[in-house]
Amino acid sequence: MITYEDALERVLKPLVPVSVVSMSLTDALGCCLAEEVTARVELPGFDTASMDGYAVRASEVPGGGVCLPCCFEVAAGCAADRSLGAGECARILTGAPMPAGSDAVVMQEDTEREVDGRIRFLDGVQPWENVRFRGEDFRVGTRLLDVGQRMGPPQLALAAAAGHAEVRVHRKVRVVVVVCGDELQPPGSPLASGQIHDSNSVLLASLFRSAGAEVVVLPVLPDQLEATMAGLDSAVSRGDLVVTAGGASVGDRDFLRPAWERLGGQFDFFRVAIKPGKPLFFGSLRGVPLVGLPGNPVSTFVTAVLMALPALRRLQGQACSESPTILGTLSAPLSNPGNRRHFMRVILDDAGQVCSAGVQASHILLSLSRANGLVDVPPGTEWPARTPVRVLRWPGS
């Protein structure tokens, strides 16, 4: 067996990001930048009102009680048709450009309209109060987004505000999910004796889609060598990354590894010193990487988070392939009496308190459904309450 760090290094080392394309902002959600994004315009492009109210000369409204005639109005999207003269105010709406001659905005709530139409100011205003300055957010040429950054809604909005209709990104990675096992039946279908519903296809497909991948799920492969070979050959021809679940051990009906070898596939490693998920392997065929996960649902998920997600991030061109972690504090003890490091399912609350999500056996999906993180507990370890820990997260957790 090899260590988790060694296994992860071997998985990531040969991987290179997928090809680069120009993509519209509406399609680029979840993709990673292949070129930095710089500002083509200033934001704001002019001094602008930050709220509805009245544009004034601040020196003319030092305190409450001042009355000024409202001589014109400036709305968002329109330029003032004249300058603000001495002893005047102008109605102005949020986002509208400040008229020449004005240097402050008195918010609408601090004003009253007199019977004669003049505006009475109930409070004074300071110079440039309630004004957003030209280029306050960014100026032309400012570097806004770096290579390797994932494009979420805020990043897409920033690129749009900076004048971009499309960005150069790595195309979406296609992950092919292959699940093995005669006992597996589609969710919701009747079950004969010895059969169970296939949860791993749903588990992996949703995990990779939430991480920004395009996912292809093949039909469940039966425990037969020829069928497994055909399924793997199809998977390699259709994807950038193949992720399998089940059939990876050394049992009489585990055909994944021999099928891969018969197809000419190469293996890098077969077992990793972690729990859950010791029967974990990595290889390649015709330049397409394969991450082979164990079949117990919790083992499948944990090893997908530890190995397959970093591989996906590397292929996506993300700046960092490692899974994010958050610092928390144990609210109850965690122990690992075994001889392998145990990635335990935990619940991290809003206060940063961490506790076990329940039974840690590799077939217990209920505790996995309650968890929103994993804690790496070394072998032979007993951690008391109040121990600081790092909680590993996954998309959607």
C-alpha cells in the first residue's frame, strides 16, 4: 500500500488541463479561466449617485432647514442636460451620473417637498457624501480574474461589468462514470433476492456535476470479463476521465483490473493506506486516466472526494487541485484505533463545532447524508473534545 499523499501525487502528475475555448458568459459557469480577465472599461464610468435623493453643492446644505428649488432631474442611463447652478438642487436617482457643479447627494429620506415645490433639507451633507467615484471599483487595464480561477456567478458578473461578452476558458471536462455489479438495479425498480438499488451512479454523477463537469453515466456493468472490457473501452472513447465504482478488489468476480489490462491499460497503484477505500487504483488507457474506486457507497464517495475530484480540478485547469478545508473544533471526542488513517464523516456547524456524523462503517449511507465534511484522523489516535481539526469539504457541502 502507498500513502494518500503519494497516491494523490501520482494521480495528478500526468494530468494536463483540457483544451481552451472561447465561451460566452452564459455558458462559462463552472469553467476555469485559461487567460486572465482585465477591465476594458472603468466601473463606475462616471461619478454616480449611490442612492435616490437630490444632487447639491455640499457647501449650500451645511445643516437642516435649507430650502432649494429643484430645477431638473437626472435618471439612471441619462446624462444631465445642464450643470447645477448656485442655489439649486436636482432630483437624482441611484446610478445616475452626477451633474456638473454638484458634489454630494442628500438622500430622499432626509428631505421634504414644500408647497411651492422647493426641497427642504432636514439634515446637512458632507462633500462627496453618497457619491460613487469614477473608477472606484476598477479602472481600464486592471487585472480582475487570474488564470485558473473558477467562474462562478460573481466572477461572471465581474467579467460582464468589465466589458466582456465571452472569456477564454478550459472546456468542460467530460467524466464517464462506470459502476460494476450483478446485484445493482436501477433506483425504484423491483428487487429480487440479493439485489440492491444502484446508488453509486447517482452519487458520482451528482458529485461531478456539482464540481462543473459534464457527466456521462454508462449502464451498470455485469460481473463478466467481456462485458467489463466492452464497457471500459466505450468509457475511454467517450471521456476525459473515467471513474469506476466496484469490481476493483481481488475477488473471483472483480473483473475491472483484468479487463483494463486486457485492453492494454496501464496501472500506477492498486491500494492506498486509507479508510474507507483501501482497494483504490489509478491507471490510463490511450491517454485517458482512470480512477478506480471501491464499491461500498461511503468508500466510493470518500475516495471520489480524495482522488477523483482533485483529478477533475487538474483537468479543468483550476489553480489549486486540492480540496478546500475549514478549521473547526471538536465538540466531542474522535478516535481511530486502527492502523490506517481514517477519513471520518463529520458535521461542521455554523459556530465551527465538529462532531461525528454517526456510524462510520463504509456501507452506512445515512451518516454520509448527514455529513458536510471529512476529518483525517491518523491511526492509533484519540482526540478529545476541543481539539482543533481541519474539515475537508466537497462541492455542495
